Amino acid sequence: YVFCCSYSHNVAPKGKFIAFVSTEAETDHPESELKPGIDLLGPVDEIFFDIYDRYEPVNEPSLDNCFISTSYDATTHFESTVSDVLNMYTMITGKVLDLSVDLSAASAAEE
């Protein structure tokens, strides 16, 4: 996953960018696994590598009523985390969370 933000996001000086390149490490050399994504960035002023373990719950929520989310993964916009939280909501409440919005009703009424 490659994510990039800049001055237009109010996070970097003009002409500079902040980029995140992430993946699920499959070897003991994660820096080399990230190289294809890093190469896409061109010249880099500074680079930081960090490695995090991922955890998944091993309990059975239906037996102990304990609902535990998984750790964050390599996705940069929390796609899998959102899915995990929505699944937990359904397990806890027995309902699917409806996040649809009627934009016409949410907009200011024209007079």
C-alpha cells in the first residue's frame, strides 16, 4: 500500500510530501519487501522503517461475551479495521449497522 499526502493536506511544507509504504511482511527482510513501493517515490529526504506485530483474538465471543478487535494491518485507510469494527457491531447487537445517508435530506433545504 502506498499513501501520500502534502502541503494541500496541511501536513508538509510546500514542495514536500509525506508518503507511507506498507505491507504485510512475509520474510525476515521487510525493507526489501517495501523496495518496489519505495522506488515509486523517487528521491527521498528521510526514510523510517518500523515493524509491528499483528494480533488476532483467539477467544469465542459467543461464550465469554468479550469482543476484541484485531490489530491494525498494512492498509493505509483502515479498510480492514472498519470491516472488523462493523462485524463486531453486528456480533454485539445482532443488527447490521446501516451507514447509508440520504444526502438530499442531509443538505440544507432550498428556500
